[in-house]
Amino acid sequence: MSQKILVTNFSYSVPRAEFEQMAAQLAPAFASVPGCLWKIWLIDADKKEAGAVYLFQDDAALQAFKASPLVASVLSHPALGNFDLKERDIARDVSLLTRAPLG
């Protein structure tokens, strides 16, 4: 079982403080996603864009996450749009050389 990365990007249409409050309310749900080892939240306030980088224990966990009600609720949120989700394999050996937190 190989670990998998999910990179997401999207736009938001609310003030940054409101977006960060929404994110803080959702953070516990993301923290309890089965098979997700970690999530790094990203934001570009000037462009009103946000996203995340996730590390999943394997492809099955990533696919289950993408099919979850949590993801459906985010994708249908009226303040969020222009979603781009990319799944990636990990070049493990070189990533470990550069101190990637792969566990």
C-alpha cells in the first residue's frame, strides 16, 4: 500500500476572516477522516483562493474521502467554487531526503 497525496485548490467569496472561521469549524471533521495522516491548509488572501495538501495512508482511504459526505458538503458550499482536486503518487526516496513528513 502506497501513500497518496491529494492537492486541492478552490476560490472563496467571503472575507478571509469568515473563511478561516468556516475552516476552523470544519477542522475537527477533517482531523478525524479515516486514513488521512495529515492535512495542510493553504490560503492566498489576495486572490481569495485556498486549498490543502493531504497525505493519505493509501488510495482506498483517499477514494473513500472523496466519496464522503464531508467532501460533498464542501463541494456544494455556496461560498466556495472553482474546485481543482489532483491525486498524486509520492516520490518517496527523494521526499525523505528532503525531510517530507511521510511517517
